[in-house]
Amino acid sequence: MEPIVDIGILHSSNIRFELSGNYYFKEGNIKIKGNQIVSYHLGLIKMGELEKQFSEITLIPEIYDTNYVTVSDVIIGINFHWQQKQNQRFKGKIVFKIEEEKVWLINHIPVEEYLKSVISSEMKATSHIELLKAHAIISRSWLLAQIERRTKGKQKEQTVFSASATENELIKWYDNHDHKLFDVCADDHCQRYQGITQISTKKASDAVAETSGEVLMYDNSLCDARFSKSCGGISENFEHVWENTHLPYLTKIVDNKEISQLAKLDLKIEANAQAWILNNEPAFCNTKEKKVLEQILNDYDLDTNFYRWTEELSQEKISKLIFKKSDIDFGEILSLKSIERGESGRIVKLEIHGTKKTMTIGKELEIRRILSESHLFSSAFVVEMHEIKNGIPQKFVLKGAGWGHGVGLCQIGAAVMANKGYSYIQILEHYFKNAEIFKKY
């Protein structure tokens, strides 16, 4: 039986939306339509001109296939360089719940409907059909694994900790475990979901329908399948990005048909990691072919040097940036030093040495977050220091590899593989070693 998923869309004090067609207002068992506003008021939810206020509100479409809700000012790309507001449309049931003196708008729909939007939002709906099929399976696998994990977590009253801190070390990772009112959110923190706004081709719907119920399994369990834009030539182990759990299907994968001598090196060793990052090795995701890239990247990102990139930061900029992002006064920055690297050469622990404070931070997203206004492309980088004055570098040059955490499927690499004639099964076998495709429903 096909599962149902609850997706957190928007969290705000006031939410404006328009109902196309009639919706049943569950609490009052009446029909409403048109423009509406929901707001938080003294611990309850106020809707329009209704005198009564509620702790929770549910709106059910009279006709599922034709009714939809248009929600104003949904924020996408939160804290990334593409952050913006959109008006988005959603089918299915809409639920409003309270959290932290604001209202959550939650979309309640079947999993397969959700997936049609996800694969059209995470990439272009006009992408190669084999790429869309592969993405449908990993997105379905990840989603069902999260629902299963959340359900078990509730039953066992477990809490998943995502940070450890001492006076001189902060290790933090970001996952979806903090969602209490729903299964997943609608932004990049989980999987990008934009309702029916992004379902623009029959091809996307076909990719979901033709793989309906298919998931990745390992040892009779759902795979917590992951993906990123570009692995930079080698994918990363799960435990170096998120919690300290080794998953045999999310390990080092060389993103190439042939494995070079450099790719065979242990990139946890600093000298090897530097050699790998500073070389432009062949890989599926090492491409500048526009026909492939436009399947994954937005128009404004098509000219991005994502496979190998360079970021320059002045002393003034980097010291202010680190203080702003960490709320810790390191003073002037004397050095950035890799303390631990993962299988792909991504830095897992980075020592920041300043004139006032020295501290080690991790994991990879925290490193990327603290060194950029939005997010650094990846934590697979080497550091060069220039213009040393009185022992203080005036410029830091970061030379890096890849875009994203690098775990699991490499979207650009998978797009190249599909374009070369690989099937979705071959693509999944490449990126998820030891996993098997299984039809769950």
C-alpha cells in the first residue's frame, strides 16, 4: 500500500494562500474557497474572519485531482545563494500546526505524488529519463527511510544528537531529525519539493510511474540514499558528513569507468588529498557539456567551475566572516589547517587558529557554512596563505573539488552517465555499491 507523507512547507506568523475550488474545513465541516490568511494568535491559530480559533486546522479538497492551494511567499534555497520567495501550488490535504509561536503549513499527500515534484524540483523535468528514474528511486528510498526512522524514534522516544562541543572543538552536522510535526521539509535541508509548481512534463510523471514502489535496500533495510550536485570525482562516506554510523552502501566511489593512480590513493592522508584536489582528474562529473549541465543546474549556475574551484578571502573578510558565522572572536586568522579528512579528501575537522582563539570545527557542512556567506562549494579544499605581514596572512586562497557533501549519487555524474547510454539500474549500481533494487509496493 502506498504510504502518505507530511511535508513542512512554510513556517511563519502569517500565511497567505488561495484555495482553487472548494475545501472542507474539517473543524467546522463547512466548505471554504478563495483567498485566505492564517495567523498565530495567543497560542492558537486564527483563520480569516472566523470567531473561533484552533490549535490545529485541516483543509481537505472536495475534488483531489483538480483542487489546489496557491501559497504566497514560500522561501526556497534557505541560506544558499539562490534563496528567494515563490508562490507555489499544492494538491492534497493542507494542515496548519503551531510550533515556536508560529504556524506551520503542512502538505499531506501520497508518496508518488510527492516524488513527481521532487525530481522536477531537484533537476529539470526535461532531464534524461534514465536520470529521472534513478533519482525517483533514491528520493523514494530516502523518504521512506526517514518516515520509518521518525516513526521508530517516536515509539522509542529517542533523540538523535547532532552536535558535540568542548571548549576547543565544535563538531556539528545537519540532518532532518529536528522535524517534529512532519516527516520532511520542502527545501534543500531534506529534498526540494515545490508541489505541482514544478511538474512540467509527462517525462517526470512517467519516471515515477515506471519505477513505482521501487527502492534501494541493503540487508533487508531501506537505504538512507543521499545525493549531491558533484562529488568532485570521488564520493564520501556517510559517517564523515552526518552521524558516526558506517553505511556500506554510502562509501567511497570513484566517479569514473577507469580508476587512475591518484584516485587509488588514501585521500585521508593530507599529501594525497592535496595531490588529488589540485589535479583535474577525469570523472563522469568532470564535464562542461551544457546539454548535460542544464539538466541539473539553474541558468545562473551553468558557468560555475564546480569540479575544481578557487575561492579567495582577504584577512579582513575571513576574520569578519568566521566571527559572524560562529559568534566566536578568533581575532585575526593565522591559519586554517585540516585535522581530519574523509575518503574523498573532504575535510571533516578543520582547525581555525587565530590571534585570540584556536578551535577545531566540523563536520563538512559546518566548515562550508563558516567560511562563506552562504555555503562553500564543498569541504574538499586545500589552503594557501599569501602576503604574510608580521606573521599574519593577508590573503587565503581555497582550492577545492566538487559541489555539495559528495555522499551517494552525484547528480552531474549521473546525468553524464544517462547521456552516455547507461540505464537507471547501472547508474544506481555505480553509486550505491552493495545495495539492491526492490519493489516495496
